Amino acid sequence: MTPVCRLDQIEVEGGVAALVDGVAVAIFRTHDGNVYAMSNYDPCSQASVLARGIVGDRGGTPFVASPMHKQAFDLRTGQCLDDAAVRVPTYDVRVEDGLVLVGPPLEP
């Protein structure tokens, strides 16, 4: 697990980007205190921008909307909620003693 930042450095309903083993990862903190990590790369706009997206909830599903074209990605699975053929990788993430740690990609 790679330490990336302190939890209090991520705004509630916000995200930050970090390089983890040379890969840009977006880490998000939701209003209920959960922390999620996914690729920062938005395959729809082909840009590394997801950490700057809008965090929200759609029918109980926590998501981030890309700041480019507004596609919503499930924070838990990386699945695009607007296009079933699109998905971004998600990463193991945990908080220990107030420090956010990111691990390897999770299996789809």
C-alpha cells in the first residue's frame, strides 16, 4: 500500500490525484466518510481529469461525474453509469491513522 495523503487533505465530496506506482489515481471522500480510489483517466474525454469531477449519489450509488463530458462513474466499481461498455479501474484503498493508503487495482 502506498501512502498518498492525510484524509483531512481531501475535501468531503471532493477528490485528489496522486501517482501510485507511476499511475495517476483519483482518490475521493464522500459525505458518509467513505474513501474510494479509481483511475484518474477519463476514457470518454481521453484526459486525466476524474479527480476534478463532481462527487454525488445516484439512487444510492456513489459516483463521480467527469468534469469534461459529465459521464458518471460508480466510485465502487468504476462502471460508467451512462454507458455500460465503459469502465475505469478501481484500486484498493484504506485509511489507517488518518493516512490514505492506495494499493493495487481491484479485479473487475
